[in-house]
Amino acid sequence: MRLRHPRATRRAARLCAAIAVIVVGAALATVGGASARTDVRSADVQHLTWALGAPIRGLEYTHSADSGTATVVSLGCETLVKYDRIGRLRPALATSFTTPNTLTRIYTIRKNVKFWDGTTLTPEDVVFSLQRAASSKAGSQIAAFYTAVKSIKVQGNRVVIRLKQPDPYFRYAVAVTYILQKKYWQANLKDIGTPQKLTMCTGPHRFTKFQGDGTTELVAFDGYWGGRPAVRSITLKVIVNEATRLLAMRQGEIDGSFRLSQDVIDQWKRLPNTSIQLAPELRTAYLSLDTAVEPWNDVHVRRAVAYSFDKAGLVRAVLRGYGDVAPTMPPPEQWGDVMPQPQVRAFYRTLPKYSYNLTKAKAELAQSGFPDGFKATLPYPDSEQTLGKAALSLSENLKKLGIDLTVKEVPTDAWFATLYNHPSPMGPQIISWGVDYPDPADALHFIYDSKAAVKNNFNTANYKNAQMDRLLAAQQNSVTNAVRANAIRRALRLASVDVPYIPIWYQDIAMGLSTKLRYRGWGTWYLYQPWALDISAR
């Protein structure tokens, strides 16, 4: 549920949050404690300067859950488990993890891992971090990941998590939960993650400076359990303006940047001494309509709006072809091992289609309680200009139906605050959601479940349907792929009929990198990895 800053994205975690691949490379060879990262100074990068496209809200992820923040926090902080290049879970701070039954998860904590202050990681640090992440009372923005948890306890050198009911995708929650030092966290509960207090973690790079809307700096932590980091220091610069970022790359002021907007990818391709890498981002742009209030509580209004989106045209014009039309929320690649890709794509072709058709849009509006149209306002975050362009395109099309939609750019932080505070009415929202799990139930669980229509959660459409809730419960209470796939298919078909959300597109993700550097494997999952470990000098 990774919301980009603007996973989704709760997902941001919540609305952040969609999902692609990352190579963890030699880090996987450290499972037994020995590092495959040898002390090869010839590949050292003395200093890496990286551009970020949006401000970072904090270094304490449970209060700053979005994909942009995860990209920064992951440089210095670690999780118990991490994804490999095809979305499978692999050891990180846990050397092993087992599931003795459907209600129990056991993680064996890696020994002799040091925090930046030289103290040793303990199971108690892990439990405290997980409990903070699970606490909605503490304001955790990823607490929704932990709703099935009954207890989190230390058992020797292991952490045992017991669930109240089966949860087939809880296994992924610990892959997006960062482990901090308990002592430091307790001493700085109000200020941890701020420029004044920073944070205390175990990762390969230590934060020395943090300015969320400016410059953040890190230095290599040579006490890192995975070996000596090749990148010796890092400067992260927030450069929101695309043209400014492009110029900085052209002039050699930065070494690279993630998440290049689709409308500038071609310009980056023309830069000298720059390489571009592309991958499916597993991110869905969509429109959220507050089904609890007029006029959005009228399904014919929602369908009229769905038919007014020129999705194919937006993919060509706004994404410059770097994406695909989205028939439903989860991208097909997100199904992981739940159902084979050929079956997924065949199923998607059977879903109700809302291709651009103003004749059908007018017919739907005529059946609604608002046949003569209405007025509404649609905000979008200033760091997501592609969403703004999609909103403006929709506004122009809706004029032909008599609907006056005012599109309003707002500061990203204010936009996030609205989503997390969940005011009533919520109004329409346009959102970019990146998946957190290689599981199609990710978006369903956080966006369509009635229980998620609350503060700090992501059912921003306030969509409540008893049949949907039953289908979500059926897939959640099973660990059998066939049972889960059947329930998920039925839930997605229901979502297509009710249209509380209108999926717009799946977009590709692009990275620009100096040709002086090598990045060993790159894709969507990089943001939950200490990604600088995969960068070296050519």
C-alpha cells in the first residue's frame, strides 16, 4: 500500500505504495553471517550524490509511511526479511523465518549485528520496533499491516509473532518494517526521525544530516554486518522540479535519480554519460470517489466518470507510452504465486470495460440522480504532475457531460495529511498507489475492506459492501492458492461493477544513472533495500 510521496502507498505504507524486482546481489550471500562483499577498494565510490523528486517527511517510517521516505530510510535502516528479484522473501536481520502453523511466525535474529553506536541488536529491539509499527494508538501509519497480530514476544534469540486469525500476506509486513534501537527510540519518542534526533539503526550507511525538503547526508558504517560498503558517503538532494533535476544531471551535479517522470524519460535518454533503466513499477494511478456522499454515492455517476477517462490516450500522452491501461487495481505481475500469469491476463480480459466513451458516459449520467451534472473539486499533490495532467484531462471531458470539476494542485504534505486524517466528506482524490506485497490482495485489503474506511487507513472511497467483505475474509482465511484466487477474482469483478475506484494506468519506473557507475540489478523493490550497496564504480 505504498503511496508514493506521493505505496499509496499505506501503503504508504499506505496510500500510501504497486509492484517489479530488485536484485539483492551479494547481500544474499550473507545469510549465514559471512559477507560476500569483499574489501575491494578499486570499486569504491567515494561520494554518491542522488536526487530525490519529493520531500522526505521523516526518518521514522511508522509516522512517515510512503515510498519516497522508504527509499531514504532503507539506506540506513533494515528489516527482518527482504525481497529478492522476483518478490520472494529472503533473510536480512533474521537469519531464518518459519511458519509452524497458520497462526505463528518465528524469526531467528541474526547475531553480532551492531547499531551505529556500537551496541548489539537484540530481540528486544526487534519486538519494540514491531510493536510500535503495530500500534495505531502510537500513530503508526502502517498499523493496518498488523491488524491480525495477537502478540509479539521474545523467545530466546527468536521473535515469535502469533496471529488472531490466518493472514496469508502478513508475512510481507515485516519486509516493510524497519528495526530501530529500543533505547534510542524510547529516549526520543517525540523527536525521533527529525533533523534534531535522526535515528539509530543497523544499516550500511549512517545518517549524519537530515533536511526533509533539502539535503540529507549519510556516511558508510564500517561496522555493518554485511561488510564494508563500497559507497563511502551519500548526499541526497531534494529536487522536485523535473527540469532542474535534468539540468543537474547534465551538469554532473548529481549521479542519478529514481522515478523519472514519464514525460522526461526521453530527455534523460539524450543526456551524455547517462544510462536509463526501465521496469514495470507495479504502480496504479486511480481515482477515488467518496461513496458515502452525494453525488458519488450514485453508481451511475461513478460509471459516467469511468467512461469519461481516456485511459489509452493518457498512457500515450502523459506516460509517453511508458505504461499500460489499468482494467483493475492490482497490476497482473502482482499476483506472484497466487495464480499463473496467463490465467491472470485471461481473467483481466473478462472484466467490465470502461473504455473512453462519452456516449455511454452520458447514458449513465442520465440514469443517475444528477442528470444535469454537478460541481466538484479534485486535488492532486504537487510532486505528482502526471496525476495533475490526468485530472485536467478528465475535467475537460466531464465538461461535455455538464460536470464542472475544478482541479487543484496542493502541497504534497497537505495532500497526505488529508488522506491520513480521512475527513468526512473525503471528496474525490486522485492517487498513485505502489504495491507493498507480491500478492493481489494487497490493494483489496487496504482499499476495499469496510474496516479500512477510517483514519490512517486507505479506503478513501468509504466503500462498504458486505459481499466484498465476505470475499476478502474468504481469501484472507485461506492459505490455499486456488481458494484465494477464486475469492480475489470475484472481489475484483465486484469492484469493477461498483467502481468506488477507477483504475487509470499502470506505469513503468525509470532510473537515470551516470555511466561512471554500475547498478547491479534494479527494479521496484529497491525502495525497501539498502540500494546504495548495489552501486559501485565501473
